[in-house]
Amino acid sequence: MPDRNKAVLGGTLIELPALRYTPAGIPVQHCVISHESSQQENGKLRQVIVEVEAVAVGPTGQAISRLTTGQQLKVRGFFAAAGQRQRRRLVLHINEFELLN
């Protein structure tokens, strides 16, 4: 079932803390992406405003660490629980991204 957890999100990078590394030396970059759009729901337009926690690991994490807040980007990835005890809190794991500005 690999196709059942895919996400694409466009938005603005609003938080970008310092890049950190796992004990194995793998880079991990956390960030927050702000998204605003109008979506069709039940035949009516709905205004969507959301801030999404995200994380990128490895070379993708290193690349995102070189960005600055305020940049527009589109990310692709999947959702996972924030932790074993936080299964209802989702984090978007970024596999790839592209800059929009």
C-alpha cells in the first residue's frame, strides 16, 4: 500500500530551526510550512489556512537548511506520527521539494 500515504503541499517556509544531526551523523531539518488556499468542499469554497510541521532527512534536509524563511516552496512526502506517544499529531516527512520563488 505505498500509494496510500502521499502528500503534496505548497506554501511559505515560516520556521527553520538549526540543522541537527542524528548520532549516526545523518542531517535532520525540522521546519514549519504555512499554507493558504481555497478548496472545494461539498460544492462550496472553503478557505484553508494551516501551519504544517515538517521534517527532511539526509541530503534533502541539508538542502532545506540552506533556505530562508519567507521562501515559497512545494514539497512532496508522506505523513507520520510525531512520535510513538503522539500518534494523533502528524508531521509531514519531506522527500523532495522545489522552490516557487
